[in-house]
Amino acid sequence: MIFTTTRLLIRKALPTDEDTEMYFRLWTDGRVMANVGFPNGLRITREKIKQMLESQGDSEYEWHLVAERKSDGQRIGECMLDTPNEQGIAETDVKLLPEYWGHSYGVEIKRGLLDYIFTHTDCRAVHATPNVNNLPSIHMQEAVGGQRVSEAVYEFPENMREYTQPVHHYVYQVTRQAWEALPREGDSSSITIQIKPAGGLPPAEQKHLDDLLERVFHDDPYAGMAYAKMEWNVLVYMGNVLASNVEIVGRTITVGGQPMRVGGIGGVATLPEYRGRGLATQAMVAAAKFMKDELGLEYGLLITSTRRETFYGGLGWQVISEPAYFDQPSGKIKNEGSTMSLSMAGKSWPPGMVDFCSLPW
């Protein structure tokens, strides 16, 4: 074992059938490897992977590392450490199997890598090079104090260009000073959750909320859309810091042409430096309880990207297979992302096309 995090154990990869299979699945999956220039995955065999694992160096900085979940021993992905170069700069790498995306495991692993490198070496800064289109990886870097310092395009050698693509990437840097300023895991800051009417917050608290939403959604590809005015904020505080937010609105929609009252969820956001602590999960649970107990609603409804389906799915939300439409100033448009529902009264979501009958949330 190299180190542990709250939910994970990081250890040396072994030339076993189980570790070999995990690496084969990870490295041959185009969804994972497209971000590093291999849209169809690596051209590699299980036998080659096992040979690589058998011939690793003597130091943990030369090993392939497996991220394993403590609760059930599931192998969820890989990571790598690095020794600092002459300039005092090291690099890290994290890759997760797609079924484990959306649970903040990447932030947890990245934080553990930083803790290990800065504690065990004289490293000055740690670099990472996320693909410019890989928003979860970019958010991971920012969640651990990373700052964007440059960008570049990596071109593969001529003899590899038939099965690769150039990688346009950013360079993110976490300095030792930024790492030292990060909140420590297990700190004594208490978590408090407050549900307040939207628009009725004191000016100072509203500014903190506006700042949180700006930081989280500044590069959201859907930021240009018009959204419904929300009615309630679920505010999660770590000590005196407003660290996470969920918004609620009550709306009457139609499903298959029949009216239905639902609780809409939006504005799910956590400050990057507080991710990986389950704050958004706690906020979502509190929101569902409030919608059921206080608003008397039987269903929740939200829209999200396909990347976030696993997060909401773990909280009981289910993807609606029927098409969904919502209003925009230009007219009614189809939701091209995922539409998800939560049953809060033990009832199945009814069949039929979904019409928000309003702006989305």
C-alpha cells in the first residue's frame, strides 16, 4: 500500500489476472483514452500489460498504481506518482473506469498524490495536462488548488498518426504554497445545512452564493441558456464557508400530455477545494426530504449532462428515456442532455413525452 484516502486504497499494480484485466479495460476504452490522443484506445494486449506489470522499477515513483475502493475492493482506475525534475516540478496522472466517473474519486486520488509528493519529496510544484475538452479533469485540477499556467498541442510521431489524434491540453500547476493552503482532510469544521427562500438571503450571504456559482459555472457550456427563477436554496456550510448549494423550484409540467407537479433541482455546485467530501450528496438528500415533507411533492426532476448520471443515479435518480422539452426565448427546444426523475412516494415515473412548460432549471 502506498497511501489511503477516505474511500480508497492506493497500491502497487501487480501482474495478476485481476489487475491486468482492469488495465486492459481502462487502456482500450476510447472514452478514457481519447483525452490523451487515442480515440479507439491503446493497441495493447493483456499479455503485454502483464509483462509491463512484471517489469516495474524498484520505487513507487516508477510503479503503476491501482486505486481500489475500501468498501468492496473494486478496482476503479489507476494513478501515477512522479519525482521532481531539476526545476522541482513533478507530474501526476489519474484515469478512472467510466462507471466510476461522477463520484469525486478523481479529486480524492489527486489530493492523495499531492499529499504524498509534497510530504516525501522537496517538490516545488506539481503539473498536470488535462485535455481542453475534459471538463471533469479540469475541475479536478482546480479542486486541489491548481492554476492554469499555459496550454499546448501535443503531436504524435508520424508513425503513430494513423490511430492517434493531436492533444490540445492545458497545463495546470499546484505549487507547494497552494497545497499547504488547502483544507486538511478530517479538519474540525462542522457541516451545517440550511434551507432558505431564494432571493431572501442577506446581502453578504447572497454575495457568497453568487461567488460560489460564478466559480463553479464560469465555463459551463449551457451558461448561455435562460433558466427558471428558483424558489429555495439548500446551503451547505463548512464552518463559516458556504461550500455547496442546491436549488429547488416547484413546477407543473406535463408528461404524456397530463399535468404533474414536480420539484425541480438545479444549481448543484460545490467549491472546488471542498469537493470529495460528500457535501453535494448531503445537499441533494436534504433537498429531496424538503420537497417531500415540506412541499408535499411526489417526484423530483432535473436535467444534467450524461457524465453526471452516475452521481445522481447513486442517489436514486433515474434517467427518463422519453424526450423532454423546455422553453427558451427562441421557442421550445429538446433537452439534448439527460433528464432524470426521483420518485419520493414509491411510484413509477409515468410514460410519455415530458414538457417542462417553462424555462429549465
